[in-house]
Amino acid sequence: MEDRVEVFLGDTAQITCMFTVSDSHDDVIIQWYMITKTNVRSRIYYGDRNVQVVDRDGQFTDKISVNGMGKSSEVVLTIRDVALEDELEFICQVNGLSAGNMEGRTMLKVFASPDRPNIEGVHSGISVSKNNPSKIGSCEAKNGYPRPNITWYRDQSPLQNTPGEVSVVTLVTKESSGLYTVQSDLHLNVVKEDEDSFFYCEVSYLVPGGTKMTETNKINITVHYPTTSLDVWVESPKGRVKEGDTVEVHCRANGNPQPPFTFMHNMQELESELNVLVLKDVMRLSSGNITCTSLDLDTHEETVGHTELFVDCFKHKDIKLYFFVKNQQQVGHNHEVERHLLDISNFFNKSKTEKLGVQNYSAPLRPPEIKESADTVLEEVTDKFLNLSCHARGYPTPVITWSSSDESQILKEVSHRQTEDGVLSVVSVKVTSDVTANCNASNVHGTDSFLFSIKAIVQTTSSAPSTTVTTVTPVTPPKRVKKEGSGVIIAVIIICILLLAILGSVLYFLYKKGKIPCGRSGKQDLTKPSKDSTMVEINNDNTEEAVLLGVNGDKKPPSDQGDKYMDVQK
């Protein structure tokens, strides 16, 4: 006999009993027994050459039949409509008179394939910041026999129980029918990459002669992770933004879910809907920085993103401008219209105006033009700070950048603002040495640049000679000279002092030699000083002594001079 016979639930099972006897087959007695669940041996069939009887009131009374009795050395027990409780051990006993008794055993195995398994993922988002594994989904296989097995997969890789990372919880239920229902829940510590992963279950179950497997549908989970950066861009209109357009600015975070956003335009907070900022009827002055800020509701951390909005003047699109007259006088003309494009509505608000005509006008686009500064060469004491201003005009509004001939020199922008006709940038530079700063303005139509030359002044001290000579001749005040440096000024002062000293020496020498006459007779009346007399003041050691120079240029004390005068009168 076979060790086991396998059959699906509800099918027909056939158990074959083969034997050999030396006596006539007519003398053979066949009996079939079963071993109950309580391990009791119970007969279910008896047969010889005269009688074939199925035991009454038994489990198999109406389900079994035996074929081949008395005609061969093989008998077959047939069990119809096999049930789960029929999974028993069956014994075939052969009595052959002189041969004695012999028996064989066969185990009947019953199988039931489970229904198609179901899988269901969690509907809420799963945060990567949780410390313990979170439930990913549930898988269920119903009505299987024997009990089916469930294995979880992530992207074709099986998941096994791993402390702190993966947890699989299995619940087995035996139904009243005797069939099994198996439910398996997967818990996992998710990471950001799991948002692109697929999860599914594989159900394996036994069948007659082997094992079968079936897979569930694949599911995807929602992973929540914090925002680390923001993308900000102008969604509409595509391309250049022109005056009068409606602009849509979008903001998107790289986290999930999208956090609440706050928009600021030129440092002013604006209302927005979800992640969209709408600016209607933009003007050229609407150009500037747009900031999007997000707030993480779990960590309360802020993330900031930026974009620049450039609003162009009217280009490739003619606009109709109306000219008006008031009291028979024209209101506005082309130059005013060009200068006040943003205030064009003012023309329509004037009272008692009459339409005079219509003219097509296209606002001009211009390359950058930097307004030249009066001071191109600047001087400053070392280690002091100097502010440089650069004002550029053009359409669209130019972008200003600064550079320095000294790469180690830092030009820090302290102000940057839009003006009525362009943009103004102010930088601060610390003077450490002679350096050249370059302001560069550019837009899509060209560039312009302007150079500032900065000279560093080194502070020094010097002492002048203690003796000075001053003449009473008129002195013309020096002209105001633009500073070229402290060294030059000191050199000029020294040269002037030397010239005055030389001049005094020459005059003294000429008087002494008599090259410069003092009167008609070579003598002079000292009571009346001549117009040609020269007064020389000599300062020495902080004392003053006034002397008169005579004809011979000798230095005389006052008493001697008086005596000489008396001699002349005689």
C-alpha cells in the first residue's frame, strides 16, 4: 500500500490494497479499518466470497465502496466527497486461512486551496521620524487547508523579522468548517526612499503532490519626511514678464507633505492660496525678490527659497495711448508718456477732457547706462571705510555687480534699491591700500562699467625748522589745490621754507655789497625811513629783536644808531 494518498477537499479518494495468497481467492477475507482522531481502530468494511458489508452508522457508511473482491490480488477502497474529517489513517487487513493475517496502512491527506489573498495598506502617511516600526499594511489568506504561509516582500526582497526595524505579526484562525484563515501585519521603520517602493504578500500552500504560491497586488505607501529645500519659480506667464501681466509664482518643498507657505515680495508679506502667489497687473517697479518660507509643523524649523522677478517694459506689443486736450490745450506728449508709463491712468482721470486722437507707441528698450560720478579719484586714510555709489539706468532694469583689482578686498553691498529710472547700488570698502573698484551694469541689451580709483593715505608726522624768516612783502594766498597725498604737502612746505631762507640770504648779501642804494648820496635820513627800506624780522629762541639795516647793512644797537644820526646832522 502507498504511505499516503493526497486529494483535494470534495474530490474522490482511492486507496489500493495489493496482496498475494497461496490459497484460493475464494477463501480470502478483506477488512478495512480506520484510526480515529482519538486513536481508536474502527472497522468500516467487511468482505469475503459471500458477503460484502459496509458497517452501519459509521462515518463512511454512505461514502465508501470496495472493488476487486475475489477476482484479483488487488482491492480498492473508494471514498467519495472527501471531507476534512476524512483525513485519517486507513488499514487494509487480509485473512488467508492457512496464510494467516496481514495488513497494510495508508494515510489519507486532504487539501484545500485558500481564496485569493487580499492586501490593504495604511491610508495615512507614515513619518520617518518615528522611533518604532509603523504598520505598513495587512495581508489575509482565507479558507486554506492545511494552514497557508504568508511572506512579505519589498521590491522583490523578502522581509524577515528584525528587531527595531521589521516586525511581522501573524494571526491564525480556524473556522467552524475546519479551514484556516491567516492574517499577517507588516510593521516597518520607513525611510524616505520607501515612497518609491512597492510592498506585496506571497501566499504559499500545499496541494496534492507539491506546493503552490500566489501573490497579492502591489501597494505603495505615503511617507512623511521633513523639508530641506524649496523650489520657487514663475509659472505664468512663460518667458518674459511684461507690465500689466498677471504673474503666478509657485513654491514647492522637497518634503512630504507640503508644508504651509508664506510669500514675501520686496520684504512685504502677501496673501497666497496653497503654494501659489498671484500678482495682478504687475509694473516695472514690481521687479525684485520673491521669498517663499515654509514651516515644519513637527520640528518647527523654517526653510527659505528665493526667486527674482523681472518685469519688462512693453516690447513687441503696441499699446494705444490717448492724447487729450483740456480747454483747447494738449495734455501730455510723447516724452511725458515715456517718462510716466506707470502713471498713464492719470491721463484718464483728468476732468473735462476730450479725446483728440490715437497713436501707436512702443516703449524703447535701452542697454545699461551708468551715471558718471564727479569723483573718480578718491582718497581716504588707511583702515577707514569708504562708500561707493553706482546708479545705472536702462530697460529692462540692469543688474549691478562689483569687482576689485585686489581680490582680497571685500566690497560689501550696504544698499540696493530700485529708483524711478533704474537701480542704485552702494558698497562699502575698507581702505588698506591703493585699489581700483569697478561697477558693472548689464541687461539683455548690453553692459556698461565705471571705475573708481581709491588712494590710501598713510598718516605721518614731521617737525619744521625752529627758525623762520618772514618778509613784509605782500603774499598771495595759495590757490586751493586738490590733495594729492600727505607726502606731497610736506615736500611743498619744506621747499617754501627753503626758498624764503634763500631769498633772505640774497637780500642780505646785496645790501651788504651796496648793490641796492638807500638814497641819493649813499646815506639816508633816518628820521624818515625810505620806501625802499626793508624790514627783516628775525625770530630766535622765542625772542624778537628789531634792527635797522643801514647803508652798509651793519647791525647797530639803537644807541649807536642815534650817534650816527647826530653825526650826519652836523
